Amino acid sequence: MYYIGIDLGGTKILGALFNEEGDIVKKSKIKTRAAEGKEHVFSQITKVIDELVDEIDIKEVKAIGAGVPGIIDGKNGIVVFTPNLPWENYELTKEVTEKYGIPMYIGNDVNVGIMGERMYGAAKGLENVIGIFVGTGIGGGIIIEGKLYEGKTGAAGEIGHITIDPKGPICGCGARGCLEAIASKTAILKYIKAQLLRGRKSTLSEDINEESTILKSGHLKKSYENNDELSLEVIEKMCEDIGIGTSSLMNILNPEAIVFGGGIIESLGEILLPKIKKTARQYAMPKIFENCEFKIAELGDDAGIMGALALAQVGNEL
Amino acid sequence: MYYIGIDLGGTKILGALFNEEGDIVKKSKIKTRAAEGKEHVFSQITKVIDELVDEIDIKEVKAIGAGVPGIIDGKNGIVVFTPNLPWENYELTKEVTEKYGIPMYIGNDVNVGIMGERMYGAAKGLENVIGIFVGTGIGGGIIIEGKLYEGKTGAAGEIGHITIDPKGPICGCGARGCLEAIASKTAILKYIKAQLLRGRKSTLSEDINEESTILKSGHLKKSYENNDELSLEVIEKMCEDIGIGTSSLMNILNPEAIVFGGGIIESLGEILLPKIKKTARQYAMPKIFENCEFKIAELGDDAGIMGALALAQVGNEL
């Protein structure tokens, strides 16, 4: 028996065929081409599935799991809303199951990634875990009693939208001072560009200019390691803000562990984690802080497909 | 068959005998006299239980539930830490069960109160609910899939310790700018006293002076209804801060409903709730906001014993 795990992104679809032990038997990757419309994205998914099963009998696939960016109604298998795909209230699992006769389970991509870490990565075997993923935005996921917690409409875990500074910058969500609007790579890049524009000297200017649209973790790391003043400042501030958001989460959920992931954590985690922890210690309740582990995500780019595998396995047990 | 529900407070113990329909058959109230020590508090609890069952056979009591202020390990029936009772890592349920031969289930008092609202009050039948209780402090509780969520060490739901202003006033927990340090009755009283001290004119000065230690909701209401400028300001600010904390909670947990309780909400709820909601609308994700009801707690002083009944019933089913 096999499982299929799919990480459906706005730009690419990554799929894997797993055996029952959870080993990857085969991988497949394809461009999403979201701009070509609803049916096209579906046909891209089927291409990935078809390629994964081309050497086995499809009846041997027990279940398919998939992480999808956006608001997902996992119970009913519906993609409610997604900013990067041409779907709204789309019955994805129904379509896939009708075509292949295999049950499919879906969840929000970040949630699914956290589930991957919970089943096969940094949070293996833990029951109450929060995942915080810092990237272009800041996403998160909550695991309660070993299961993804999705809330009333599948939107739980919007950790990037904890208010850190009610008078802070406007966030993409329309609110002010969300963690994402202050401490995501996008927010930090904006700050760095503003500082450079104001004539501040920084080795970051070697890699970043007015036209830059992405902050590369490697660039920040390099400047930080060269004791560049602006980089030091930016990292201190980012860790402080993430630490404050983290402690609010801890006080609310009293988790066993928090798993930090995303590109910037993967490359700078050893520097960032102690700093985040230092601030969290100042704001979290002592008894809660003492009982919570801070961990770095382990699965990297495979978190999505590994979580999708977990979803397929767990969904299949329900 | 009967159940017993106990609301164990720092100053008084309230108990009720319930029939299987959940109707109160008998009530009993006694002073806690916490200062007299560990054994004494236990003997006060037994006095309440003895009085409740004096006309029935104790074997007819199926289970006892109790809400206890502090950090509670519900799974093991242990009072881990409580600021107002002389107990630490105290095996309360073991003691009670050894004496009476009846299973006992305990939980944090605020959590239990929310459970009461969930079973018999404002949140009846809802699956994912957050309770926010505004009083001397700000407490809260989280219900997930119809059950109390207690976290790793029973400390979940510390909603009063969400950070609202990282540079704000020092909180009793040692952190800065917690919701409780800004928007509890204690925090508001402090602000009012400071304003009066600075010579600000307010009808609140009729009821509040330098020696006041408690802010009575009735006094604030009276002044607010007289369009007292300071009272208007204090209420606007409190609702804004509670609204910001509420929206962070909503973005994290995507609840079906939020139940607001505590003395100040009970007397001023009709004024406060629309204001809290207005701010929450500005900070919560739109899809989450649209799907969340704002409710006022219904059970008042009985929330504790009703929740304890629920705990006894649910515990008994496990």
C-alpha cells in the first residue's frame, strides 16, 4: 500500500509517493501555472499524480493528502479561498476522488507543513505544538492533541496576525502592527531599504538596493556575521517582535514545544532562536516558559509533502 | 443519581447538589479561611459536601466537579499552584475520592466557569469558544471541540497575559503591557486615581479616592451614563485594548464565539460589547471576524458551580 503527498504552491506543485513506512518512493514536480485557470491547475495536479503512480496500480494508493495555500475547509475537503490559485469554494477532494476513486484530505499548506514536522520532524510525537514559519509572510499552525487545529472555518493559526503594535504599520490583512507587518522578510526588507535610502552605511547595500523585492536570508546572515550595525539591529528587533508574539501564543496555548521554520530560520536559526527565547522569557508566564521547548524545523522543503503524507495517513484512520 | 459542583474561591466555597437533569437541588456556601492552612481548606470543602448530601445517600452522587483558582493539572487531579490557597502540587481529587469514594474532577476556576457557559449558558452547544472574563484581573478559557483545552501543564487560556503594549506597564506576572495590566478593573482604577490626583474633574471622584482598592462596575456605569469625560475615555480605551487582545485570539483560534464575562461586563456589557467588537473588526482577519459571535456570559455567579457540574458530567463520561 502507498500514500501520495502533495504540496500545492502558487508557482509549483511538488508530489511524492510514499510506501507504508513513510519512505519516499518517487517524487514529481511541475509548474502550477495558476494563471491558466481553475481546470488547468486541476489537470496539473492529475499530471503529478499520474506520474507518481505510473509504475504501480493506482488501487494500491490508500489516500492522498495535500497542503493548499489559503483558507481550507478540511472537514469537507473544500478550498474556501486562496490568494494564489484560481479557486473559490472549490471541492478539490471531490474532484480528485471522483477521478481516481481514492480518498483525499486537504489542509492549509502551513498547517500541513507543521503536521509534517510533528509526524516526521522536529516535533515528532509531541501533542501540543505551535509552528511559526517566518518567510515573505509569517504563517503558523497549531497542533492540539496530535491533530491539526483548524478552528470554525479552517482559518486558525494566523500567527502572523497577532497584534504586536496597535499603532504599527498597516498589514496586508488591513490591520495595523501585525507580527507579519513588522517581522516578516518583506517587512524587514522595507526597513532596510528605507535605512539605505536615508544614507545609512551598511554592507547590506552590496546585495540590496531600491529595486530589491526579496530579502535573501544568506545576505542578512553574511552582513550579520560581519558585525554590520544595521543587520545586528534588524535581527535584534525581529527576534524581539517574534519573541513577543511567541509569548502571547504560549500564554494562550501552553504548548509543549514551538517549532520555528521558514528560510530565514533555517539559515539563521542558531543565531535567532536564543534571542527569540530571551524575549519570550520576559513576556511568557514562568511556568509556561519552563515547560516549553524551542525547536528549529527539520524538514525544510519536504515539510509540505511529509505533512501531506501525515494528513493522508491520519485522514485515512478517521 | 446526583452530581456535586464546587466553586472553590480564595474567600468562599460555593457548592451545589444537582440532579441528573442539571437542576440545582441544594446549595451550600462557606468561608474558605485559606489563612488557616492546607488541612483547614480541605475540611471546609468536606463541610460543604457533607451539607449538600445530608438528605441523600452519598452513594447516589456520581461525581464531583470543582473549579480551583490557579494552575491545575486536570488529568491527574492536582492543584499545581494557586496564589490564594495554601496548596502546592496538592492531590485534591485523591483526598476527596479517598474520603468519599466518589470520583472528582478539577479544573482552573475560570476555565470551569467558561465550561459552565458552554454547557448551560451563552455558549451552549458551541464547539470552539473562547471566554474572556474581565474583573480584578483578566482571565480566560478555551474550549476546543466541546472540551476545555488546558495545554501541556494546565496553564492554557492565560488571555490576560497577551501582550498589548510591549512597553506598557509592568504586570503582576512580571511582563510588560499584558492585557490585564492595561484593561483589568485594577489597571483602570489605577489610571482613574492618577487622573484624579492630577486634578482632573470627574464625577468618579464621588465614589473613588486615593484609598479605593476596588473599582465598582456600578460606579463606572453611573458616571459613564452621566457623560463624565474621564469615564467615557476609560471605557473607550478599555474596549480598544480588549478588542485588540480579542482579535489576536481570534486570528489564532478562529473560534465560533467569544463569551465575555465578569462583573464589569455583566453590568456594562451592552455598552462595552459593541465597542470591543468595533476594534476587533479592525484587527481580526475579515473571514474570521464574520464567522465569530460576540456574546455576554449568562450564568453570573453560578458559572462556577454550573461548570463544575459539567466537569463532573464530562469527566464521568471519559
